[in-house]
Amino acid sequence: MTMFSERLSQFIASIGETPTSFEAKIGVSKGAIYKPIRNGKTVGLEILVKIFSNYPGLDVEWLITGAGTMLKQGAHAAGGSPVVTEELPVGYSVMKGPRSVVRVIALRQAAGWDGIFEGRDHLVESFFYLPARMLPGGRNYAGFPVIENGMEPTLPLKSMLIAELVAPESYQRIQTGHVHVVITRRDIMIRRITNRLRERDALQAFADNSDYGPIDIPLAEISSVWKARALFSSSFSGERHQLYQLYQDLEERIRLLESRGDHPA
């Protein structure tokens, strides 16, 4: 179950706003939305009233408890509709219904970035929308251009990985074997992750390209983590990554032997 601050952040992103622009939309003081989201807190009743009065299409139970869905079925909100019905010009496909915004990141400026878009306009090269049926609405997405070959053949050069921000309190639940973008104080890397936080207080990063070795990323150096959700590429390969799987199998066998008191030769 997500936290209140995460759900509020998801809704704000789904309507193409930032926490600060949302504050202006609903008429609350500066920081009244941004600070609770940043610190993982809730907001007061007065602010909730302003949110729902401006966006009646937002489901109260979902925002407060996480139950149900973000939007009331068939609802439209005054002051800013979370149900987008804009039709695109002739020559483009028509996009109706909920949609998700994806902000394309300027990688060379993103080292040390905590994943918060507010006040970081220089990090966003451009943005585009995708239907919520492709990317679930109300989440924080970013597009990361693939500019090195560490994840070939899975992620070809010049493709773009679309990823969802992982809340720091969810790092312990990062699933081993999934592709993530890890942003540290000095670097941005796209790798398969093995979760070693309980054992080593670190994430271990593996490349699909066998020319690159594994890297330990200490938790203290991590600025933000993004989970891969989609890939834009004209040459996507779905072949199995045997080297990575073999390494995982060997580590699992070693842990099993150690738990039995044996020592691998």
C-alpha cells in the first residue's frame, strides 16, 4: 500500500502539474503541498477541502486510504480535469481519457538528482504524454536516453527507457533482477539490480553486456532510484540474459551451502 504523500504526488503528476504549480491551482500557501510530499507527510483538513473542491473527480477514499481507484468513474473535475479529453490535430492519433506525463531527462545534469521535479526545470529536456492504459496514471515517470552500451542487447543505444520513481521507503522492496535507473551523487547508471540492502546496505548493479562487471552501490551514495516500465526502441531484443542468470544461480547455491554450514570449494 502506498503512502498518502505518494498518492497525492501521483495525482498531481497525472494532471501534468508539479507540487508548487498545484499549490497555486488550489490556492494554498507555498510549500503546503511540496513539503508534505517531500517529507512523506499528510496534509490538514483545510487543504484536503481545497483539493477536493477544485478536483471533485478525485476519489476521496483512494487519496485518504489507498482503496479503490484514483478517479471517480465518469467524473470531471472543476478547475482542472484529471480526465483528459483533448483531441489532437488531424494527422495524429486521438488521445482521450487519462494520460501520463513522461519528462525526458538531461542525463549530463542529473547526477545527484533526488527525483523531485520542482525547481529543476534544467533537468527536463522535453515531455510527452502516453495513455494511462500504457502507463498507469498518477505516477512519477521520467524518460532516460540510453547513451552507453552496458545493457545491450536489451537496451540498444539511442533507445529511451521510461521509468517510475521508487520512494526511498520502498528501497527494501526493490525486486532482484529488474532493470532500474540508479542516480548517485556522481553518476547515472541503467542496470539490473540485485537487492543487497539487508546484507551489505547496498544495491548491486549488473550489466547485460558481459564486458561490464558488477558494481556495488552503497545506499549512502544513492540520490534516487527509478524502476523500468517501458522502452522506446526500434531494435528491442527479448533474448534471455544467461550470464546474469548463471551468476544469480551460483550466488543462491553458495548462500544455501553456507546456511547448511558447508563451505563451497
